[in-house]
Amino acid sequence: MAAAGQGELVQIVALLGAGVVAVPIFKRLGLGSVLGYFTAGLIIGPFGLGLFSDPATILHIAEFGVIMLLFVIGLEMQPSRLWGLRREIFGLGAGQVIASGALLTLVGHLAGLDLRVAFVAGMGFVLSSTAVVMQMLDERGETSTAQGQKAVSILLLEDLAIVPLLAIVAFIAPSQASETSSDRLLEIGVALGAIAGLVLAGRYLLNPMFRILARSQAREVMTAAALLVVLGSALLMSVGGLSMAMGAFLAGVLLSESTFRHQLETDIEPFRGILLGLFFLAVGMSLDLSAIVAHWPTILGFTALFTAVKGAAIFAVARALGSSNREGIDRVALFAQGGEFAFVLYSAASAVGVMDAPTNAIFTAVVILSMALTPLTALALKRLMPQTKQSLEGVDAAEGLTGQVLVIGFGRFAQVASQSLLARGFDISIIEKDVEMIEAAATFGYKVYYGDGTRLDTLHASGAGEARAILVCVDKQETSEKIVELVKHEFPLAKLLVRAIDRGHAIDLIRTGVDFQIRETFESAMSFGEAALVTLGVPEDEAAEVREDVRRRDAERLDLQIAGDMHSGIDLLKGNAPVPAPLTRPRKEGRIIDQKPAAGGETAALPS
């Protein structure tokens, strides 16, 4: 028994160790965490070091990571927001599924597969991996962007599609394995009942339950309740013959407007992250290298064929619905692979006799291989695609400007800084190279010209030679330094005022000889600190004195740093690090003196 327990502990350590070692390496190489998990799973799996003999068991458990992922996505999708995405879900999503499925079925049949097998194999490949796509979107910071929301909409439709696909598989099954029409009607009724039950529970039961639990002030109970909601909703959908992931998503949507939403997300997040990593590890373990070796021409051929055909369908649908070429290619990189729901569909088809075991193994390997290649495909396409060129339609380029003041960069900082100049009646010229910023500024009454301040010809065209002052308000230190260098060399008569990103940048600017610099957060932080003192009951005049003392010490420290280095004048900072107490207390006449006053106001003396 002890040996068995030790063996299980070895496997747990191997799983954790594989992820901890592989993922940082692959992220450092720019290959993403998903491919790191896949590779680690392959190494420790049955076709690597052999630490695991049954990856299917781990995969079954790890699928709860996908379920929790859908729950967290649901928490971010308020019903109104979900309704706002209805065109993307049922337009873009349905179009992509139908077009890809039809083409893959046709190509599979032409490649020699029976029509029913070609349909199941193709439609399984249509269902992209929610886990892979969401992880890649999250790492790229695109989940909340317009393109990210379209991707989420497509994934939702694909997850919904598993329900009718499973029904179709049962319908096309050989007669001895098929069900009667009454059985199918009963299954549909149970599925609808499960959905209705979950909606009612979410609307009338979950919020009161969490309010009662919150009063108990037991954090572990709230965490257990969060897990109960996720797994319970998944179980209810499973009993109804539907997707467990969709059940968790629906539960998340129903709780998306709850006051407990953020707490639920916080409680679920650690479990989601670990189980999702475990899912990717298990997919890597499941890659049957013996099957690939035995049928490698077929597997590689179908992987390349299905990926190319699905990619072509995705691109065609994207362009037909108004997306740009770049958006279409980016969507191909995300979705041109199979996903975890293919395993469900293939297993169901094998169970009812539509697909035999060898064919199931081949197409399961095709899906896993396509999932493993997705991060590499996305990386390759990203590097091969040309950089997006900004359209200057409706935007005037800087040419022949004659303002008294030239402002370079027009973000939040410059917008506030320009108000004083405009209020005093100065004629200012503004250049900015972000077209969206220029267009947004126009809606607020600003005339901003397109121009790159790091180019000497642009500075001449913007009137830098005639300007009395040049304000450098860009938000990147390297850009700022290049502009300062150009202006100091080419336009030495203009007063140069520069936004400093941080203290180090400010010191560099002072050494360069600019006329004025200010750290972008300094004044706001000073005002914030003074307001905090007043809020805490410090009289306003005293708070103002403290602020001026802080300002004086900061300026003195800055002077010392200009003459020395960043660590100069550190004694002028007020820190909150504890002061170490002496290891032994001073002795006096054989007694250890404790400086705490006793009851009579005298110092208490403790015996030595």
C-alpha cells in the first residue's frame, strides 16, 4: 500500500514538475505555454519516460479545467452583453461551422472515407479547442478586444454544435445501434428540462444561497460553494445529454450580474489554471506515437488536408462577413485545428458503430497533432504577416505648421497640459502618429496632425524651427530620448519641455540640458498624498506643510542623484522598513531594564 501511495506521489510530482519546468522555457522562447504543456506531457507520458500508462484517465479529470474556463468566461458575459453578440454567435459562428463542416466532409469523402465517417471526422475537426484558443487569446491580451469577442462567440457556437451533432450521430448509426423515435424525443425532453432547471436555479436559488453562506464568514465554504455551482451545473447538463462545458458557461452567465461574481472568479481561478494545465499535459500524453508511426502517411496527410481546408473555409467566411485579410489570417491561426469535443464525438460514433476503433485512433491523433501545432502555426503566421499599415484617410499630415508651441504626442498627459496654453491664447500645433488618437481628439474639438516626431523632416514640416517652445509628451522613453536629441541638435533656440517617464528618465533629461522636465506621475501623486492626510484628519495647513517638505527632500535627493547615482540621497526617503532591535538589552546594576513604564509611572525593573 505504501509503495502504491509512493507511486501516485511520484506521478503527481512529475505532473507538477513537468509543467513548472517546460512552460517557462517555452514562454521564454516565444512559443507559448500551450506547446510547453503538450511537449511536457509527451515526455512524461507512455511514449516518453512512461511515468503514466493511462493518459485517458487524466484527460477525463483534467476536462474539468475546460469546464471551469467556460464558467469564468460566462461570469464575464452579462446577458445583455451576450445578447449584443448574437450576430457574431449565430452569424459568424454558424457560418464558420457550416462552411468548414461541409468542406471537410466533402474532402474526407473524396479522400476515400465512407460518407458517414467523413461527416463525423470532418465535424469533429470543426470543433476547435476552447482551451487552446482561450489560452492563446489570454496570453496575447486579446480576450476583451473586438476580435477576441468574435473568437469567443465562435467558440460558444461550436460548443453548442456538439448537441445536434451527437443527435445526428445517433440518427445515422446502423439500424441495430440506433434508437427509436420515442427514445430520441425523450432525450430531447430531458435536455430541455435540464436547461430549464439550471436557468430556474440560477435565477432564484444561487444568489440567496451565496448570501446565506457569506454571512457564515467561512471562506472555505464559499470556495466549496463555487466549485459546487460549477460541477453541479456541469453534471445537470451531462444528465440531460448536453455539454458539461456549456452547463458551466450557462451557470456563469446566470451569475454574471451577481454581487458575488468577483468572489466566485477569485475562488475558481486557481483550480481553473491548474486543471487547464493538466488538460494540456494529458493531451500531450495522449499523442499515440505508435499509431503515428504505423499510419504516419495517413495521419500527417489528413492533418495537413483538414487544417488547410478548414483554414480556407474560415478565411472565406471571415472575408465574406467583412473582416480584413489580416483578421481572417489571424482567425485561421487560432481556429484551424480540432478540439477536445472531437474526442467526445468520435467516441460516440465508435459506440454506435459509425466509426471503427482504428479509424477513431487515427482521427484522434490527427486532432491532437493539430492542437499541438496550433501555437507554432500562429507564431509563424504572426511573423510572416506584414505589419499593418495605418490608413491616413481623413487625417491631415503635418505640413507647413506655424504654431508658437509644438506639442509632440497627444495622449492623456498632453491633453491636460495643452489646456493652459489654449486658455491663455497661444497658437499650438499638435502632431501624433496614432491615427485612432487623432480621430478621437477631433471629436473633442482638437486639430491634431499626423506626424512622427522622431523624423527630422517631420519636425521641420511641423514648424519646430519657428516654434518658441517644443513640448515632448510621448509615452515611451526611447522615443522621447530620440526626439530630445534631434531637437537639441537641430533647434537649439526653442525651449524644450519634456514629459519624464520615471526618475531615471528625469535625471537623464536634466543631464541632457532640457529647459524643463516633470515626472508624469509626480504632481498627481503629491496631491493624492496630501488628500490622504486630510482624509485621515490631519489639518489642511499641516498637510500642505508635509507636502512641501516631501517636495523639498525630493528635489534635494534629485540634485544628489544628478551628481552621483540612483542610490545617492537615499537617507532623504521616508521608509517603513522595521528598525532592528538590539540583540541584548543594556544591563544596569545586574538588572535588565525594560523601558515600559510601570503602573506608578516608574520604569519597571525585571530580574536578571
